[in-house]
Amino acid sequence: MDNQINVLLMNCAKYFPEESMPAIRQTLEQLGPQKASQALAMEYKDPTVALCLSLICFLGVSGIDRFYIGDIGLGVGKLITGGGCGIWALIDLFLIMGATKEKNYQKFMQNINFL
């Protein structure tokens, strides 16, 4: 069972913050192999896609990257302010991948209660 969880974690590690991996491992071990694979089979947002959306100038300034990860309020804020006149959009180039991973972790922790 431990080997199965290792494989599942390796396949999904890019979707979660590195510091959350021990908590995810512990949760998956408690769920068992069947439910663990179900938990990691959920749709998670890809941090690389979020970064690409931020890099494309128009999409980063218009908040599409924040809409993609589910931060609707921040997306609207970026849209209205033009990405904070470009400053917010520039800062998000460095923050969006971490924000995406954190959103995925929150989704994981919320959804394991329903398995």
C-alpha cells in the first residue's frame, strides 16, 4: 500500500505545495488505496497553465489567470484595475504557481471528506 501511495504522490506532486506533502501522505494512508486514488484523480488546476496565462500580457492584466484558479474576486480586481496598472500582473508572475498549488491543496482537503 505504501508503494501505491508513493506512485500516486509522484504523479500528482506538481499540483500541491511541497510543504503540504507530508499531510497529504498521511491523509492518503488513512483513506486506503482505493479512496486515495479517487482523491488524487480529481481535477486539479495545473500551475504551469496558470503561469502561462499570466505570461501572456493581455490575459495576466485582465485577471484570466486568477479566474482560472478560482479566485473570482481577485480576477475581477485585476480586470477592473488593468492588473493594478501592470504592477499586480508583474507580481503575479512570481506568485501564481504557488497560489494555484495552494488552491489545489484546499480543494483536496475539502473533498476528502466526501469520499
